[in-house]
Amino acid sequence: MLWLGIGIAVGALVVRAVTKRARSYTPQGLAASARDSAVGLVESVREFIDDVRDNMTEREAEINAAFADGDALDDELYPEGRQFR
């Protein structure tokens, strides 16, 4: 009887796993997968835009500070010299 109980339990787990996998290939399952992927993509793009904005703000502050001090930015932009611009 023990082995019969174990067999039934394993069979039930296998049926549940196969059913779950089969549902992922239905139109609703594919739509949910696409929605989840799109949400992840949108979130990644938002994070990228936030990073760009932060870096732009930081660089703008550096440029404003350099102009206020009267420093030239050419040395930072062209470390090899003016002739290579």
C-alpha cells in the first residue's frame, strides 16, 4: 500500500506540472508572458532614463563650475591636445 500511495502522489504532481506547462502555451498564457516581458522592458527603460538624467545633471554642474572658475574644458575633452579636435 505504501508504494501505491507514493505512486499516486507522484502521478498527481506530474499531472499538475504538465497541466501548468500546457496552460503556459495557451493564448492567455502567452499573453501573460508577453505582458510580463513588456513590463520588465518598460522598467529597464525607465531606470536607464533616470540614470541618464542623473549623469546629465552631474555633468551640467561640472560644466557650470568650470565656467564659473574660468577653467577650460578642452583638457578634459581632448587630453591629447587641441590639434586632434
